[in-house]
Amino acid sequence: QSGHEQAARIPRYVRVNTLKCSTEEAITAFTSRGFSLESSLDTGKGLAIDEHIPNLLSFAPQTTFHDDPYYTTGKVILQDKASCFPAVVLAPPANDDSFVIDATAAPGNKTSHLSALMQNKGKLYAFERDKKRFLTLTAMISKAGCKNVEPINLDFLSVNPLDTKYAKVSHILLDPSCSGSGIVNRLDHLLGAEAENDIDQEKRLHKLATFQLMMIKHAMQFPGVQKIVYSTCSIHATENEHVVRDSLNSDEAKRGRFLLAPEGEVLPKWRRRGIPDEMDSPTAAASLIRCSPGEDATNGFFVSCFMRTSQKRGLSP
Ligand code: SAM
């Protein structure tokens, strides 16, 4: 099955932006336009409520929303199901004393999701190092009605974890640049590239993995941080399980007492977990999430969750 064929079978996911609209209101609006909770998505008129992610709706793959008033006014956000997992797993608290970092924020889908989960309370620092993408991020935040977000055009690695400004940060989301190999309509290119040039591909993945590990180790140095979610839209263990394993074995993890959150705290209802052979124990693999392009009605995706804990609660690599 080609990447385009797989993409054609992924439902169109629509996340209701609860900062501007309730799920009930969105369903009523879509129903008045001819969509129905009773119809199957295959008919093109179906609308379904997602079973894993709150406030996520799905429609037939070819449904378009670009001119829909709910989309143009930021009441709903077009976001693949798998890419909604990280914010839900991070589960930032919704109170005035909640301090959160989105370390790699643009274009801002996960930033606006985090802001919604925080109910616009507390403070969400959203870093983006690329100037142009930073502008996209600020536009997205404003369209989505996020009032608790402070966008910052900086390289996260240049931020001093000991800066008193970030002393109360307890949750960090890390969704750094990756190979993007899980995005299904890019799979064709990937397969071509792999067939042509395995060595360059390996080198590129290792370079990305080195950067991703550096980002996690940096996040672990924020003194107040309790929970770090690391995610990618890659299908390669080099950027996923291996980066997590190396992070757990790092001095930063040992000093900070970071372990993997147990399976029961990481979307336990989601069946596809990390690859056991790529981790040091099956239990550790079970606390990781994978989405397989084509098989899970999503793009390929990976999510892990580190937490600062006593040795008894979390999992070793
Ligand atoms: N989380 C975003 C979302 O859901 O919309 C997507 C993030 S994208 C995969 C990664 C982003 O991180 C890119 O915009 C990239 O420019 C930015 N980035 C990469 N390295 C960074 C760094 N060291 N500091 C800040 N931003 C970085």
C-alpha cells in the first residue's frame, strides 16, 4: 500500500478547541450541515466521537474544512489523532499556579491543545527557534484564543534551566524536529530514499537522535519539572525507543531521578506500545506508545513520558 493510499484511508480528525467552543456546540453545528453521528464515515456524511481523545471528532478522509466557519474562527483545529496524544499524556494542571513549557512549539497545534487543557490558566511558555515558524505560532495562538501562552523566539537549548523565570515549571512537552517518517503521504519518498541511500539515511537518523537526546537531557535540568513528554512523528526506533533508552541511562536522568511513567498512566487503553526488542525490558516498552501508519487510522507516531519519581514508582530502562 502506498503512502498516498494509506493517507486516503485516515479519517479527517477535528479537535474541538474548548477555549472557544464546546463539543456539544460543534456537533450541533456539524449536524445542521448534514453530518450525522448515526451515519458511517464511509458514506461521507458520518461524524464520530473519538474513543481515546476527549473533544476529538472524526469525519470521512476526504472531508474538507478549510472554508468552514468553525475552522476559520479557531473553534475547531485540524489535527491528526496521534498528534493529540502528547498533550493528553502530559495532562498539565488547570490552575493559576500551573507552569508549563512547550519546547518546540510551531506551528502550535500542541501548544493550543495544552492551553485548552490548562483552561487558559497559569502560564505556558512556547519556544520556537525558527523566526518564520515563530510567526505562524503567534498567529495560531491568537486564532485559537490562547491567553495563557507566552511565545518565545529562542532555541530551547539556549534557555538556562536555572533561570528563576522557569523555577515553577512542572511539565515540559518536547516534540522536536524528527525525520517525519511516520507521516503517511511522505512514506513514498522515504521508501525511495531508503532504497537509494541507506548509509545517508542512517547518518541522518543518528544526527537527529543526538539532537533529540540533547533536548530531553536539557529538559531534565529544570529543577521543578515533574513530567516530560517526548514525542516524534517518526517510525524509526533510532529516534524513538533508542533515544528514550539513552535518556534513561543519562547522568541527567539519574541525578533528577527520572524514570518512565508506568503503562497505566500513559493512555492505557491504546493497544500499540513500544517495541520490546528495542528497549531493555518489556515493561519499559509497554509504557511507550506507538501508532502505526495505515494500521491505526493515524499517521505513524511515538510518545514517551518521563517522570521524576522515587525508584519504587517508575520503570527503569
Ligand atoms: N509541536 C508542534 C505542533 O504540534 O504544532 C510541532 C513541532 S515540529 C515537529 C518541531 C519544531 O521545533 C519546529 O518548528 C522547529 O523549528 C522547532 N525546533 C527545533 N529545534 C528547536 C530548538 N532547539 N528550540 C526551539 N525550537 C526548536
